[in-house]
Amino acid sequence: MKQKLLLILMLVSFCSGVFAQGSATRNGTIVVTDMNSIFSTRGTGSARMSNAGTMNVERLKVLVDQVQSSVYYYSGEAKTYGDVPTNLYTDIGSLGQLNNSITSKQSIEIVTININTASEVNSTIDLAAFSNFPNLKYIYFVSSQNTTSENIANHIVNYDNRFNLFYKIAKGDSRNQ
């Protein structure tokens, strides 16, 4: 009887830990997950990440690692490559202009936001810029500056729980990461 009780307690403890780690908000705080930890600890399949449900890790890996039809929006100029773009690449300074400048919002699944300077690390990140992107699931911050997930999370406003948030520190030209 003690073994069964112990087994049940261990199972409940394990399940609680898994769901707490995957939650996009923890105790009202926005959680930005290290992308490397997703790919190394989750493997393939699905993982629970946000209040919106499960995240398809395999699909995320394809979006991040393989060439996709994409929109690049920098300095007020949008360039689209491919017919139905699934990726949007931009930077912190361009977020305020996205809603009016990007026409192919319907197919975008992931946005990669480059953080290139020390002042951008401390800039406000207004996720309301993505309110009209109906299929957007992932927002991926790639920083060439040292920062933490907590620092990024602290600068996010207008968070929407349908988004899974990730980050990576990438020294060098972050546009090619």
C-alpha cells in the first residue's frame, strides 16, 4: 500500500513539474523559454507550453531550422520570399509599424525578433503588434546581447496567452541565425 501511495505521489509531483515548466505564465509572470532547452529536453512530439494548449515541437523545429517562405521587415521595408510566408523576421525598432505594413498576416506562424543593441534589450516589447496575426503561435527573440529570459519577460506588454515565447543568445549577425 505504501509503495502504491509513493508511486502516485511521485507521478503527481512529476506531472505538476512538467506542466509548471511549460506554462507561458507562471503566477501571473510571463515566461520566456530558452529555445535550446525546448529542443534538448522535449525531443519531438508535443509539449504543453501555454494556456492555448500544446505546442508541436517538431513543427517549431521545422520553422526555426529549415528554410521557409518568409517576410523580412526592417527599417520600414517589407520583403517577401515565397508564396505563403510562415515566418516573419523583424527587430525591436520595427514592431510598432508591423500591423500596417505586413499584408500576409494569415499564414505567419512564427515571428523572430532580433535584439541587436544594448538599448534594445531594455526596450518595451508590445505584443499588440501581433494582434491581427490569426495563426501566430511562436515569438522567438534572438539577442546578440547578453540578457535573460526574465529581462525579456519584464519588458513585454500586452501579452496574449496564445503565444509561446522563446529566446536565444546568438553572438554575431543575428539575422543569419
